[in-house]
Amino acid sequence: MTQKTKITGTELRDMLIAGGALLERSKKTVDALNVFPVPDGDTGTNMSMTMNSAIKELRASDAKDVSTVAAVAARGALRGARGNSGVILSQLLRGFSRAVDGLYEMDAAQMANALKVGSEAAYKAVMKPKEGTILTVARVVADKAAENAAKGVNILRLIDAMIEDGEEILSRTPDMLPVLKQA
């Protein structure tokens, strides 16, 4: 694996667009998983619409630095936020954007910090946060990213670990929220 130490704004932009495309393709699966706070079956759709708004803004922007790319994505997500899950997603991006303000590129420690600030912003946006939700996944991924960054992993290994850690905590969420387990 390469020893890449930083990602550029263009790479962050590409990552956000790719993530949005994956969310768009998976929205029905996410809709089917939606049982909290009510089983209205629209979480994936709402998150996808929110992310599509962010992507629309990104595609219209010529931003090249991490700070501006993150700010454009956060602004687009906030403008297009739909439902509780969309608002939470927009707050994750908003906090992330605040944490990378002024950065041209981003290293593993900065990425981990941005995830932490994003998670904190999302928790603050919810009146009664519940463990076992997207908030838990975001928090645990951020905590694990901080641990990995402290070990000195490069940015690419950090991103791989974030995916692995996200999948692992997601698999445990039904044990944290009884309504998920019942569903």
C-alpha cells in the first residue's frame, strides 16, 4: 500500500460523490432497515436526497481545497436536508466542514478530528439521541479513527479502517436498540 499521507480537496470531492452514488444505489436497502424513531421506510431516500443536494453543489463548484469542498458539501446538504436522517447527515457534514476550515489537504489526524467534530455536531442536533442509530455509527467510527490516527496510520489505511469499523458497529446496533432487534 502506498504511503500517501494526505488527501486533496479534489480527492475528498470524488469520495463524497462516490459515497453519494453508493447511497443512491442502496437507498431501498436503507429504507427497509428504517425502524426508528418510526418505521416510515424513508431513511435511505431522505439521506440520498440530502446527499444529492450536496453533490449538486459540489459539481457546480470548482473548489480544489479540502476546506472549500467540505464547506460546499455541507451547505448543499443543509439546503437539501430531508427528514431526520437528512438533517443528521447535514450536521455530520457541517461539523466536518468546521473542523477542516482553512485546510488545503487533510492528513489522517485531521480526518479523524473532522469526523469527531461532525459526530458531536450531529449529536447536538438531536434532542434525545439514542444509541444504536446513525449517531452511534458516526461516533464509534470517529473514536476508532482517532485511535488509528494516533497510531500513525496513513490516510488510506485510516479510510479502510473507517469502513471496517463502520460495518462492525453497524452489525452491533440491533443489540443497542430493542426496536431494531425486533425488526
